[in-house]
Amino acid sequence: MATTPGAATILDVAREAGVSRQTVTRALNGMADISDATRERVLEAARRLHYRPNRAAQALVRGSGVAVGFLVENLSNPYYSEMASALTRTAAERGWNVVLCDLGDDEAGSRSRIEALLPRVDALVLTGCREGTVGLIPLEDLRGGLLGIPTVMLDGTPHPAVDALVEVDHAGGVRAAVDHLVAHGRRRIGLVASDQLPGAPRHAAYRDRLDALGLHRDARSEVAAPETYRGGTDAVELLLTAAPDLDAVLVYNDVMAAGVLKGLARRGVAVPDQVAVIGCDGLEIGGLLSPELTTLDLDKTAFARHAVDALDALLRTGRPPATARVPLTLTVRASA
Amino acid sequence: MATTPGAATILDVAREAGVSRQTVTRALNGMADISDATRERVLEAARRLHYRPNRAAQALVRGSGVAVGFLVENLSNPYYSEMASALTRTAAERGWNVVLCDLGDDEAGSRSRIEALLPRVDALVLTGCREGTVGLIPLEDLRGGLLGIPTVMLDGTPHPAVDALVEVDHAGGVRAAVDHLVAHGRRRIGLVASDQLPGAPRHAAYRDRLDALGLHRDARSEVAAPETYRGGTDAVELLLTAAPDLDAVLVYNDVMAAGVLKGLARRGVAVPDQVAVIGCDGLEIGGLLSPELTTLDLDKTAFARHAVDALDALLRTGRPPATARVPLTLTVRASA
DNA sequence: GTGAAAGCGCTAACAG
DNA sequence: CTGTTAGCGCTTTCAC
């Protein structure tokens, strides 16, 4: 347990019960070769002293499983919680545990949470890190900055502290979305982008695909906004004002898309009749919205599996595996 | 690290670098009193051997912080993820870590996940456990079933394996909801209840309050359903058929309420004009729905804080504190 | 600046 | 059935 100084140890229990420490172990672990009377006496003593075994000592001698730290910005965001769910389940297949670290906005708090996490874990999975979040990890504190703990990032940009990336096929996904819209007669496709740097690949893919198809494209039909519900509602106001002739909107993620649907409803714009909407991530909330959200579905289990595989390789060999890439598949529901 | 048999130890590094093991510690931990040349040689050796410090050994000698295991049924459900968020943040205030365990439906898998979790944690927080989930915890394996690890349950029923409960003021919440509906002219209030036993308190509170106010109440205006979105959509079908004159529905939780809103929309029932809807839990998704959901808001941070306080007391004294109770406060949005 | 000793709390392998 | 002897891998004294 939490190595509370002054806590009772197995020796205290042995003394209290008047037996050897091995007998205490036997009694406490329900092993054979001990008389009921002795066992009861030992357990009684343990209870009296409020004894709890020291986890670290047990782990040292028994061997401990792998613990993965999962760093997220905001676990209340369903994207992160669905990822956390996928990661814990995938990790569990290997007998690994996941230690959660929900950073939040506050930088000082984040730093201290990360510091409390690091001594606890064998590896790190990073996701959705804003500019700067990775910087919070005290590289210098990790073995002198020279032997960091294995770290993979989900869908981010390379960083010296990160050993491996799991990529997302933004280009393929955006292409599928745009092509779907075009196939259904849409010609003026707007974009609600992320105002965070990691959002850039999707933004670029959107421009590329529109240009490739020879569709009209201009700056007024693109808006960058915070990656939140509110960001979506606000963005749609700007977009409709700047480019009232849009007949479709591609949205950076499903949470923002929920906001976009709300914003469109407020303005009395019918979805999908007047404007089609496609989100991204394939979150379960997409099915709760009205109309139900068409989205680029990210296979979170595959994503998690690649991350765990990469960590496994790093832990085992110290070398990262080839970068894996996860597809985005269009899931057509009602909004487009 | 994960005590991989055959992994390099500090002694291997010392041998490789031709120094003593303390020198290795000093080099690796960036301590003073070591020449740059030696440090570099040690680090080089460590890298060559792919050395990683053994976490358990470090924890044993440095002392480890408290790790809390958090058991949930399905982390993709936003109720659980918002609770997980609140719990990790609250735990972090004390420097504690949270190890996540997402059980899922599969009983065998759940059991093995719990077994992988237990040796890792000092305490357990249980929430939303179906009938039987608690039974998965191998009481017998825990120190002979006599010294379990401290366990608190969030809003459940007493169980021998559970040391402390944090309760929710269902009665007060339901009362506030019913009274709000009545104050706004509603007289025929139906209920979408949970088909799980832990849902009983809200169900009873609903009946009590209706009776106390002398409102009409009959079995046809109560439906029990699974605690899911789908459960909500299905329930509303049954309810509208059995009791078409309802002018309000109280729903067991917000996820189900999302389904209820969807079901009502499908049947062309206007909310709140024809039927008012009130959910429960105060989830963020409530704000994404159309109309936005009126709900009984549970203060998840307070909930988590009580849980952590209880664990702290259990860890420190072995005795549970007085049972705490968290209120449900009515948050009025558009649906009622 | 570096090395040698001691011990964290526990369990596994032998003795008796 | 119970006790004794060795470590697990690391850090912290303390010598040199």
C-alpha cells in the first residue's frame, strides 16, 4: 500500500501474533500448511494492527504487470472517454493496467498530475494534446532526459519525447466524405476546422480534395473554432453569414458537429435538406442527435491496439515499430 | 517496470560500464558528485542494455502513492466517464492515482480484468454495478477474504465487500422534479424507470411524491427499461401506447432521456408542449439534445470527493466515516 | 568523485 | 505444521 511511514508491517503482525513472519504470509495469503487456530490468531493480530500489505514489496517479489499511463485533456469529452474505454479493454487483453490522468485546462495542475503519474507507469499514451501539453512532461526528470519512458502519441505530430505515433488516415477519410457529398449533389462544401495545430491535416485534406474535384473553394467557407460543442455553434453562425450559399459542411469532429447541428437548427436551416453535415470520430453521441449524425468513424479499438503494440515493442526491444495508420470510414446516417 | 524476467538491472549496467551500482544510480538520476565522463559512460551502457528501472523496487524504497481502482461497467457511457473525470481530478488533489477498469458485458473478461487490477491498487471505487458485478470481486482471494482492500460504492446498496457507501438523495431530487412539473401545470406524470435493482430508490420516490400530492398514478404510466439510449426509445413507445394522456415523463437517467426525446420526436409528440421530459445525472450531453434536457444534476465532483474522503479514512483508520449523501439539483433547460 | 554496506517489506525455498 | 535463510532491485547512509 501507499507506504505510509509507520504503518504496520508483516513483522509487526508476526510479533503481535507470536509467530514467524512466514507464518503470517501463509495465513494472510490463504496458503495451505497452517493450522486454523494459528491462521485465526494471525488474522486477528493483523486486524488489530490495521495491517495492509505493502503493494510495492509484493510487486517487487511477485513481479508486476505493465501499467500504462493515459494522458487526456478532458475525459468528459466523449472522444477521450471512448478512447479510454478502448485502451483499457485492449490493455486488459495483455493483462496490462491503465492509469488515467485527466489534465484539464490548468497548466500547473497538469504538471503536478503528470509528476504523480510518472513514477507509477511503465509507458505513456498521449492523445489530443494541445500545443504545449507534451512540453509539460518533465523530460529532464526522466532519467536525466536520456532514457524517457516509452511514449506513443495517438494522431499527433512528431515530438522528441514521443517514441512512436499512431496515425489516422485523414486524407482518405476526408476524401470519402467529400466524395459522398458530391455524389449526392452537393457542390458548395464548407469546413468547420479546429483552431488547434493538430487539426491541420484534415484541413489540408479538405482543400486538396475540393481542388482535385474542381469544386469552388474560398476562405469564407472555412472557419476555425475551438474543438468543443460551443465552438461548433459559434462556427456555424460565422459560416452562414460569410457563405450563405453552402449546401454542406464538413466538421472537424463529432462534438463540434453536435454544435453545428444545433446552430443550424437555431437558424432554421434544415439538415440535410438545405445543408448536409458530416462529423468525424464516430462517437456514440452522434446517434443521439437529431438528425442522427453522418460521420467519419474511427475504429478506436484498432487505434488502441496499435498503441499497445507499439508500447509492447518499445518495452521489449527499445525500438519503435513501423508507424501504423488507422482508417476513417464513412458511416452514413441522417445528416448527410 | 513490468518485472520482465531477464531484463537488465542496475547491476548489469554497472558491470557494463565498469562502475559500482551507486554510480549508476547517480548517473541515472542526474545527481551531483559524479564526473561528466563517468555519467556519460553509464548512460551509454544503460542505453546499450536497454535498461529500465524496476518501478516496484523504486516504489519500495522511495515510497509509493495511493492508487485507487475505479470499476465501471462501460466507460463509453458518459455518466461513467464524467464520474471518472471527477474522480481522477479529485484523487489528483491528494496526489493519488486512478487505475481504470472498464468491465463490459462479458463476465469472464470482467473477472480477469479485476484480477489484474487488484494487485495494483490500494483501494477500490465501485459504481453503477449491476446485480452481480460486486460478486465478481474475488473476496476469497483478498487476504483470505478477511482483510479486503478498502472499497466504496457510489450510489449502490450495502454489500459485505463494500466498506462505505456514498449515497444520492434520490427522494429529494425526484421531489424537486415532480414539484417543478406540477408547478408548471402537469398532472399526468409518467416514469421511465431502470430495470436494474439499484434504480429502485428513484422509482419509490416517484410513487411517494405522486401519492403525497394526490396525483393520479397507475401501473400503466410506469415502464422499466434497460439503462441505455435504446432503452429510452423503446420505453417511450410502450408508455405512449399504455398511457396516451401523459403530459410529463420522469426518466431514470440522461442517457435514457436522450432516447425518450428521440422516441417522442419520432411519434411527433412535441417536447415540452405536449409532454415535458426530465432526466437525471446532469450530463453534458443533455445540453446537446433538442430540446435541451432539463435534468436532476448530480454534483460529480462532490460525489468523488466523498468517495476519496471515505477511502482516506478507511486507509488511515480502517474504519469507514459516516455515510455521505449528495444532492440532486434540478437544472431547468428546455425540455420541462 | 566513487565504492561498500545496509535495508525497504515481502515471498519462495528449504529446513526442522 | 512452523521457522530460518535468501534474495527481489533499488536507494540511502557512510566510508574511502
